[in-house]
Amino acid sequence: MPGSASVVGMAELISPEPTPVERVLDFIRTLESGGGGEAIRPFLASDFQLHEAPHLLAPEGSTRTLEQVLAGADQSGKVVVGQRFDVRRTTCEGGRVVLEADWSATTLMDLRHWDAGDTIRARTSSVFEVRDGLIISQDSYDCYYLNS
């Protein structure tokens, strides 16, 4: 069939849109590699919101806008280094992705429960909503381990 080879060739050049799970995992890997606001911005919708349940570092919990999250990502390099997410499991239904992970990082400054140089660890579960290839929200539930 004339022209069919070129259509197939073009189709092979177009990479498929990542699945919601792939998008979330790419976002997590970008955070893990030390990505600041500029690095994580392509993953997040303009109306993105982060909801954090109360935890040791934010006893009241918090809700942050895209701008606040990007600014926080830029500042995180002054607080911790060597972030690592050991993903335990993911679950996906439609655009909703649930991720469970063990998170750790080394503190660069004294924090309420940790001294500079300590390894801070948490078990985290997050529920992400992905729409049109962008993360529109993250609800995060972090359980920090205290150094003994």
C-alpha cells in the first residue's frame, strides 16, 4: 500500500504519553535526584495542590499551591541532601496513583527532632491525581521515625 511504510515509521517516532504511574514515578525520581522547582515544574498542573496530613515537621498539616511547592523544592537543598525514595508499592485506578515508600535524607541543619548530619527517615503514603499527563494534586501522609 503506497505510503503505509511512512505512516508506520512516523507512528514509531511518536512516544506514547506516560501512564499515571510512570508520571508519578518520574516525578519522584526527579525529587530524589535533587530537582528544584524548575526540574519538577513540567510534572505539575498549574492548579496543583499539595495536602500534607499532620506530622512531626508540620503538626498542623498544610496545604500548598504550585508556587509554594516550587519555592519549597528550591529551598529543600538547604535543608536536606541525598533524598532517597524506596518505593514499596504503587496502585493505580484511572488517574489516581497511590504510592507507598520509605523516604530518607541527610539533614543539613538542625531541625526540631534531628541534628545536622542526621539521617531523617519516614514511611510515606501519597495519593496523586493525574490528569492529561500532569499531576493535579498530592495528598501526603508521612510517618517520621525518631532517632533513638
